[in-house]
Amino acid sequence: MKLREFKGSDFPQLIEWINSDELNYLWGGPTYTFPLTVEQIHTHCGQDEIFAYMLDGDGEPAGFVELYKITETHYRICRVFIADAYRGKGLSKSMLNLLIEKARLDYSATKLSLAVFAHNRIARKSYESLGFQSVETEIGSRWVADTRWDLIRMEKQL
């Protein structure tokens, strides 16, 4: 397993993975509209504070993750995704460990944060196992298909 820079040739793979409106929002929040397009990805990932990565597993793309620069030492983990074929194998945790090390070593991060929807229990447990702690819950802060979703903000000091 290794993280590598996300590039234009990876855009079609990400578009294929994000194949429903609900999954698009669960993965990307309000940043993207469904269906995902090359133009949206190019615009988002072209921002100076966005550092996007693909996880390669067995020579194939297995996941996607972003770091978003908040300050010189604070980065937010965003848009964590593991492809269906690789789910249930602990790759999310492996990918996040690689990203945490990259943030610490390559970007001199001392603090990482993230946001996760409260009903996404598997992701929450994964983040907690990596040392992230809940710092705030936004009750009903997002509307999806006539349902309010709670958002939990988590942080980890490095």
C-alpha cells in the first residue's frame, strides 16, 4: 500500500466510484454536486490548500483522501473513500496512517482535524482508533433527502 499524488488521469476512477447522490454527499459534503465531473474535480483539487492522494493497493487504485491546509501546522482530513472491492480489509485505517505520517513529516502538521457524519459509525470508530477525539457535534447541520444529518468534528494532536 502506498499513497501517491492524485492526478488528472485518476479523475475517471473517482467519478466511477462516486456513483450516487447520497454517496456523493456522504463522501464530499457540499463541495461537489452529483454527478461528479472532471471540471468539478479539477477546480477543487486545483486550489493551493488542497493536497489530494490516491491509495494504490496491489497495483490498482483502492482509495482516495485529501488534506486541506487550515494553517501552517493545522490540516483537515477530507473526502476519505475506499473502493468497494477493498472495503472490510482495514485499508481505511492503513490509508489514514499513511496520510497522518505524510502530514507530520512532509507538511510539519501538529494538529489534524476532520468532520464525519454521526450515522457513519464505521468511519467514526476508525478515526477514534487512530486517536481522534470528538470536539463538537453540529446537530442537524446538513439536509440530505429530507433528513437532517448530524456532523461530528474530531481532532488529533501530532
